[in-house]
Amino acid sequence: MARYGTIISTGRYLPEIEVSNEALKAHFEAINPELASVVDKFAESSGYKRRFYAPREWAASDIAVPAALEAIKRAGIKPEQIDMVLLGTDTPDYITPATSVVVQHKIGAVNAGTYDIGCACASFPTGVAAASGLLSTNTWMRYVLVVGVYMMSKLADPDDVTRFFYGDGAGAAVLGVDSKPGFITSAFIADGSYHKYWGIYSGATYEPATVESVQAGRTQVRLIERYPPEVNHAGWPRLVRELAERGGFTLDEIDSVLFTQVRLPSLYVVMEDLGIPMTKTHWIMEEWGYMGSACIPMCLDSAIEQGKLKSGDLLVLIGSGVGYNQAGVALHMP
């Protein structure tokens, strides 16, 4: 009998420390009044109103744990029933060991293997594809936990105005096995020529951290060069069309398509390109900010909570991360 991976539950965690645009403006006004106007420009171009931070003594794994436990509880299983933990982030607890193994320990998934997925904000669709492959080819597996977590706010310079975009959060999904097709197909794009555009460039093998690199801010996240908007505006529709071709469905048959939560105007551009009405997408960036690897699972959980997805719906998830990586998956809701 055929085995298909399918999402059986989701969960999310949004920290409680609210940081409004007004609070950021007040901070930057004290440094340089011109920076306060940049906050206004960012708000207009992105649609963000606020974001939320976890306590500064927390690590990314502390944000991931409540989202993971919520997804496990909703699946009606116990942590020890999880066979594998896949965790996507570019804000890990440590360079090594993997953050997935820390989360595995903290949630009590004592029988699970783990690995991290390091393709930034494309990590969750990549994780769903990987989990589905594991479940369909390993007859002993029953449940895979996929987590996306983001804590870039802690790795940003408090006086760098681009921290406007970073919100903390985590989302998770438990995938199980079904005899009916859940996971349909996947699609991936990457272009490493952009790897020097946005990142943390000191603290690993390229440049181990030194006193000088810390003082110069190179161990913090930096926007070096702005990504052209067409990276997403062209890449996202391409991925959706590739999924439709490979999965044997039409764009009209898609019930919901969720994207990395970067800019609200980008959703309008891409949905118009695809000819899909905005009623078939969902967004959270206005209220929660940009949460990287966490934003797609958090958006998915929010859409389910609001009744925008039902059993049998054809769902497409499209992620886009620095580097750059882009990934998409198509699946039916159970």
C-alpha cells in the first residue's frame, strides 16, 4: 500500500514582548531623526505595524519548544512517538551542535532522530518535502515534526534600522502517514551569487569571530546590498507554475497559496501574475513582522485557525530565503 506524508496538525508560538513601529521610531529619533523617517518608509513599503520579541535571555530553541508541543498535542500523540525532528532556521542556538537536537531534548522526543535545515526562510517547505519523503520511503516511520523558528532580532544591531523587519516566532507541523495522497510534489530554486547580499559574515569558518570583527559589527546580521524585488516577484510565480505542472493540477484548482511573509505588496504582485484572487492567500506580517523560517508555518496555522483551509483543499507553500534559496510544495489538506 502506498504511503503519503500529510500534515496532520500545526502549532505556533508568538512571544509576548510587543515592539510597535512607534517604539522603533522613538528609538531611532534619539539616534538620528533621519532614521525615524526610514521607519515610516519601511512601514509603507512592507505593511508592518508591529513585531514581537522573546526575552533576551532566551535562545531560538526556547521559542521553538512551545510551537512544537502545541503541534504534537493537536496531533493527539506524545513526544516520544515522534520519529524525526527537522528544524529550519538561520538563527540557531549554536554554530554546532544542531538546534534540532536541543529541541528534541527539550520536548522529550527521546526516540527521534534530528537534523537542521539551513536554507533560511525556504526551510519550512524544504522540511515538509523532506519529511514527506522520509515517511513515504521508511515503513517504520509514523510521525515527523517539522519546525521553523526565527530569532534574528537578537542577532541584529539595536541601532541598525533594518531591525525594523525582524520579529521572533516559531511554527511547527506534525506530518503523518496516509494512504491517500497528501504531499503531491515539490520545486526548488537557488542562486548562490546573492550569498553576500544579506547575512552574518563573521563567526564561522569564512571569518572566525575576533575582537575586531565583533567591534565592527560583523558578527551581527547585515544588509549589504538590497535584493532586487524581481527575485521574489519572478521566482514565486515560477515555483507555483512548476508545482502545477509537476503535480498535474491547474492554478485555478489551488485552494490556498501561502508565501514567505516579507512584504504585503509583493503578495498582490505575485497573485496578480498568477491570476489567483487574494482571497486564496493569507498574511500575518502586518501584525507579527517578518519571522523568517517561522513565517510560513505560523501563517499556515493562522489560516487554519481562521477557517480558511478545510479537508481536501489543495495547498501550496512557497518559501524564499537569503542566499538565495526558494522552495515550494503542493499538498492536500487531510
